Amino acid sequence: MSGAPGVPFALDRAALARAFDRAGDSYDAAAQLQQRVRAELLARLQYFALEPQCILDLGAGTCQASPALHRRFPTARVLALDIAPGMLNAAPRAWWPRRRGFERICADAYALPLAAHSVELVFSNLMLQWCDRLDAVLRELARVLKPGGLLLFSSFGPETLHELRAAWTAADAGVHVNQFVDMPQLGAALMHAGLLEPVLDLERQCLHYPSAQALMRELQHIGARNVASARARGLTGRARLRRMLDAYEQRRTPSGLPASYEIIYGAAFGGAAAGAALPTATLRGETAVPLESLRRARRRAAACSSPAPIPGSARPGSPWRCCAACSSAASRPPA
């Protein structure tokens, strides 16, 4: 990740926690896109024959996914972990302050308060983009995942909010919008952390707003503020704000001002401990497709301005198929 030329992009973790802490009461009403992505990510669990005993809902926010995970895996212990106590305190009343099999943990993803190889499933919806040290957080996930355990996640790609970023660039040289990693960087980071057979899938969505102010208000309501370490600490001057608004206005369509989101869905599996073998089985009701064919398809799709789905990949309405090694890792809980 990079910010200004020659300056690595970095996030202020304390400011990040404060921003999401303040957004607890307003998050659910404003997080329409996040809810849609969460529903898609939950739906993808059906393609894995899992029997987890412990699930980590990483970046749980207001814990909306945690009850759904508990319903799907009623015997599992669900750990809802988030950096912001205000978000965790906004958990659904039926699950607050504690319900059997469900726990809330306030902690940073960089330092998970969990034992090594203690989790069979890590579910993470739109959290990884808030980690500027991606290798570090993925190493933590590799540490806590049991051999063969599943990491299922979504994150934002680099084209997310490119219209807002470009409008601010027309106003000044400051950092106003987060930087996001692309699929090759994310895939490389997963493998570098020791996670096995990563499979990534890309989806693009474009929302429209009546004004740039409406978009920025929504971002504030979900806690997505500018928390870059290099951000300006003072108030934005009226002249700069007007230049940004005028630049954004040039993109207006009959539907309103566009705001693009590039959503990356992914899965990877915990590596085997030294001397141990991964479980052997197949995905429930699925046919294995060699991973290299998926990689070749992704490389071909990446060359297109509007890539087609990866054959056999996870898309709405189609099954997620993977290689035999992936199938083995997902199909049976490790001993």
C-alpha cells in the first residue's frame, strides 16, 4: 500500500478504533452494501462440509453475522471479535450481553487473544481492508487456524471509491480515501502467510447518491472515516471542499453520483502442522477443478475491462469449486 509518492500508506489504529466505536449506533441503518456482501459470504458456506467447534467472526462489527453462524453451526462456539467496543455493544439484543455459545471480544486483529490452532473457521466480512500490514494479520490467522481450517473473507479492491479519490485529488494533494490491495497482492500475501490454496473472486458494484455529501455522510455513519496516518489533522477548508464537490459533480449520471465498489471474495485453508497430514475428502456435492485452471482463467479475466466469472468460482447462483487439496481441507474438521 502506498499513500503520497514515496510515503507508505498507513492507518492510525487508535483513530480507526475511535471512528468505529462512535459508529455503533448508526452502523446497521447505513451499512446496506456491507449487509449484501455479508449475506453472499454466508451463502458460500453451504459449499463446504464443515463441522467447526470454534468460529472466529473477525471484524464482527455489530455482530450481525454471528447469530447466522451460530444457527448454521449450532454446536460451535462463536467468537465475535472487533477492535471497537461501541460496535460490539450494538450487538442484537437477543445475543446481549452473552448467550450460550456466543462471546464478544474486543481486540485487534494484529494480536488475536486466541491459542494457536484453536479455530476451525475464520469468517471475516469487509475487515481486511482496514489492515495496512496485511502480512501481519494473515500470519495471525494462519496461527489460530487449525490445519485444514477455513478462512472465508471479503475485502475491498483498489477501484473502490475511485471517483471520490479522484475528486479529492483535484482539490489537493492530501490523503482522503484509503488505499486497497489488489487480488495479486492479496493472493501472494495469503500464500506468504502459510495459508493454502487461496481462491479469489471479484465482483463490482456501483451505487448512486444524490450528492457527494450524502456519500460521505453514509461513510461516516458506518465508521469509514479518513484514518490515514498522513491525513491532515485540521478542518478541510471551504475552498478545497468546493473544488472536490465540483470535480465529483462532473461524474453525475441520470441515476446520481456514482460510487464504485470492487469486492474481493476469498477462501484459503490452514496449513498442516509439522509432520501432520491434511484431512482427505471432497466438497459436499462438488466436482474438483484444478487450481491452475482457475488461476489461468483469472489471468485471462484480469485482461478484460469487465472480467467474466472464473469457471467454477463462487458467484451468486453458481457453485464454488476448487482443487482436490482445497476440498480435502474444507470437508472434514481436523483432529
